[in-house]
Amino acid sequence: MARFGARFGHVPYVVKIPGEGDGEAALMYAFVMYELLQRITIERDKMGGKPCIRGLRVRVQDVLEMLAGGATADQILADFPYLEPEDIRAVLAYAAVQVAGTTVIAA
């Protein structure tokens, strides 16, 4: 199982924030994003290799579509009691990384 932002195979990865310096705010942002992105897993034999939440059969795409369709985080959590509030934040963090062109580099 690969964790986005944490491991692909046995090589650790970190999130590189384009245009950010080494300031305390940038480091805190990177730490929070790293922690959230560890919740996103990619397994070739599960859900067609699509990014999922914590190895569960809930795709990142599904949660994003529910949010885009007007569902609130509380509604999603009520419908999927095995999800946690941090999972919703992890989905949003993953989407942010994807659209921002943030690069995942070897540590």
C-alpha cells in the first residue's frame, strides 16, 4: 500500500511547496499537509488504483464529488461513520496538492 506524500514503495517522500521559503509558517503548512496526506492511500488492487482514504474502499474522488454536490462534511461523516473529520481534510489537501502542481520529491 502506498501512502501519498509518505511512501511509494520503500522510498520516503515529502511535499515540496512551490515558492515557499523556509519560514516557520511554511514549515508548519508542510507538516500539516504531510500528516493529512498520509491518510490517502493508493493500492493497485483496490478501487482500480485510485486514491482512497486510509485503505478503505472510499475514493478521494467520491468525497470530492459529494462536497461539490453540496454535501457538508458533517453529512458525509454521518453517512460514512468509519470516516473521521481529518479524512475530509485529507481529501481536500490531496485535491489542493494536485491542482497546485505541488511536486512530491524523494526525501
